Amino acid sequence: MYTVKEVAGIAGVSVRTLHYYDEIGLLRPTTVGGNQYRYYDDQALLRLQQVLLYRDMGLNLGQIRRVLDEPGFDMITALREHRKRLEQRIHELGTLVQTVDETIQHMEKGRRMAAKELFTGFTPEKQEQYEREARLEYGPEVVNESIQRWKAYTPAEKETIMHEGQAIYAGLVEAIRQGLRPDDAHVQELMGRWHQHMRYFYEPPLEVLRGLGELYTTHPDFAANFAALHPQLAAFMQQAITHYVDALETQELERMLEADAAARRLQG
């Protein structure tokens, strides 16, 4: 058996996240001791692995719970599907790495490079995949809302929104240069501004915010865009977002627990 702290260390997630997974029925502890400590067995760790693999795949927490709780769910079959998907990603990333290397030679050494070569690995099918991934992760309502909101802005409003976003990222780059930590109060204030900035496009649930942090480091397009601003920005953003969302989730859990306690007091 593993304590919640041990599981958090093994899996690289926060204790707060495991508490949240328990609250929403995604990952229940195997047993709860008399001291109210949560304990997890090997089967629970395998389920947590599936949760993290499916999150990497783009599913939200509600979708993951439905998949894992399906009566016919088979873990071996699921793992084989994960492996096939990861092999495909390795192949795609290899193609993009080659494209980046050739572009570096083109810019530094004067190697001639056809315009089409600059976009090797970025196919129409890949663009359709990005849209499917977005709809799977955020739901069609969120994606459609984002498109509609953006189209509704005037050119001047769009320019203002873009400048605001650039100022936030510039502030984060400066924080990195100053040696600030992702959990520093100033960085977290920037995260609050970033969160508010996202609302120009849609109202992002907490799992979407956390997913964006992961996407910034794992998706080659996002990673490349952030690397152009600062080599450490994507990883720094992920850590800062994780801390920001953890704090919001803790506040939400405390609010829910207080509401439950108040309801029990009224019933008593």
C-alpha cells in the first residue's frame, strides 16, 4: 500500500490533485485508515497511469472517468492503443525535428531551403487533427464559442487582445531572467492575468487550464512558439500554471467541503 504522498511523488502529481480525483470519483483510494489517511494499492496506481495517459491524449477528466468505468474496459488493450499512439507521435516529432534542424542550417549557414520544406510535418491532415484534439479536449461548445468570440471582435480589439497577451508573456520572460520561481507571488499574479486573458476566447475550466500547461511543453507548435521567446518559457509556464490551478482547486475543494458541512449541520 502507498500513502497519498508516496503516490504523488511516484506519479509526479500533486497531493491536491489526488484529493480532487477522489472527490470526483476518478481515482478512489483503495482504503482509508482510521486516521483518515488515503492508501492506494498497485491496481489503483495502474488506474492512475491510465488517467495520466488519457489526459496526455487530450481527454478531459469526465471523459476519462467514463472510459475507465466502462464495463468492457480492458487495461491491456488500452495500453497497446497508448503505445501505438506514442509511436506515431515519436514519428511525427522526428519529422518536425528534422525540419527544425534544416531550418537552422538554412538560417545560419545559408543552405537553400524550398518554402514548402519549412512546413514539412505540418500537413492539412495535421491541422484537422489539431481541431479534433481541441474539440475532444475542450468540447465542441468551447471551441465553437472561441471561434465565435474571436470573429465578433473588431480589428482594433483583436490587436489590443494580442498586445495584452504579448505583455503577459514578456513579463514571464523577464521573471525567468530575474531568477523568479514559478510559484513566486509576482509570477502567480501574471498567471491571474493570463487566466483572465483566456476569457477573451472562452471560459476555461480548471482542467482546461492545467491541460494548456501540459500542451505548451508537449505540443511541438506551442513549444516552438514559446522557445522563440525564451528556451525555458514553456516549462516555466507549465510549472506556474500547475501551481496556479492547484491553488484554485484547493479553494474550490475547501468551498465544496464547507458547503457539505453546512448542509449536514442544517440536516442535523
